[in-house]
Amino acid sequence: MRNIYEYFEYRDYLKDHYHFNKSRHKFFSFRYIALKTGLDASFYVKVLNKQKHIADRSIETLVNFLKLSKRQGDYFTALVRFNKEKDSDHKKLYFEKIVSMRTSPAKVLEKDYYDYFSSWWNIAIREELNIVPLNDNYAQIAQKILPPLKPSQVKESVRLLEKLGLICRDESGVFRLADGFLTTDGEIKTSAVKSFQKEVCKLGIEALDRVSKDKRDISTLTISTSYQCVDIIRKRLAEIRREILELVRNEENAEEVFQINFQIFPLTCNSNSESE
């Protein structure tokens, strides 16, 4: 059984706890859990399968059932709140609490990963290094980002990028792109990327007023179609994204950093299927 502090998804912990005890005790079952906690057995199965979340009022009951210490119980509670929270700012607060309680030496690195994905300007600054050389001219870079940043934000971002191995100084002291890439826990990445997507969608709205029409292309379509057709559209969008990346990869004269958003979502709820 893994240490609880290694988890970022409380339902993964509950699932591992179930299988671990099931393998050791013949009496251990979903019915047994229901008798001990008062939770419906079929509901508990859905929780383990990530189809449902436990209610806040059930957290203390589960903490007692799992025989967690006070600190472990606080960590489990933070995990539940982190995984259930929809608001990006609140979710980040729970994440920071989780990281502060972890005993793993990788905890600082995990927070760096989260910070990288959750702030849009980290990605923008990294791409800007393809165009403008950076040594210690943070104020110059800050004014080139739209909307403009504070020099302190650029400096902090550069330190993060260097720490993650995404940029490095050359012999002349100028920062260059490195070949590093990021991999991290699925839940962390999902949460941080969602925050990033919200931020760049807001930038897209602001661009309607901030950027002249000749320098942007924002169009919309409202259609009625089937989910089968939507799946085809999503695959086509994926192909287009790959084609764009290939075009950019072969471009040798970068001039600006651009943000391209692809969005498709329902405006009605006629289907009986649960929305994700």
C-alpha cells in the first residue's frame, strides 16, 4: 500500500486501499465498507471508478474508517477538496496546501510544474526567446508581452523556466531554449492546463478590443449536428493542430508569439448522456 502522501487523487487512494485490504482479508468487501461507513455500496463503487465524488459530510467518516492520523486526515481532506473544486483559484490554494504537506522530496518540483502550466505568460515568455534575446533585460521583455507584465513577473518566470530545464544560458550569458520537456502527475497537469485554458480564453475575449482586426482572426460558428459528427470535427481539429505545429516548426523567421484557441462545446442539453 503506497503512502497516502504520494497521491494527488483521493479516489486512487481509496481504490488501492480497497484492493490491498481485499487481498488480505476475506471479509473485506463493498458491503463491509457500507456497514462501517453508512455509504451506499454501489455509490462507493462509482467513487472508486471516478464517476462520483464523496460528500463533504462523509470525509470525517472515511478518515476514521481508513484509520488515518490527524495529519493524514488533513491531507486526505485537502485531496478531496482539491479534486472536487471547480474554481481554478480555489483549486490552486488546495493544491498548494497538498504540496506543503507532502513528505516526498519531489514536492517542490511538482509545484514548479503546476506553476508553469497554470500561468499563461510562462509559455509566452519561453516562445518569445525564439525572437528576442534575453539576458537580464526583464523590463524590455515585460513590455513586449500582451498584455504587458511587470519586470518582476518576467524575472520570476525566467527563474522557473531555468529551474525546469526549459531554458539555459549560453556562453555569452544569453538565455536560449533547451530541449527539456515536462511530465507530471495526470491530475496536476489536468488541473493546471484547465487553468491555463481559462486564462487564454479570457485573453481571446480581450483581444477583440485590444488587437486590431488585421492582426487577429476570431471567428465563430453555431451549428446543430450529431455527437458522431462532433467526434469527426474533433479529429479534424487535432489534424489541423498537428499541421500548424509542422508549419511553425519549419518557419525560420519568427516575428511574434501568437495564441491559437480551438473551442467546441454544446449550447443545449438535448442528449440524455452525462456531460463530462
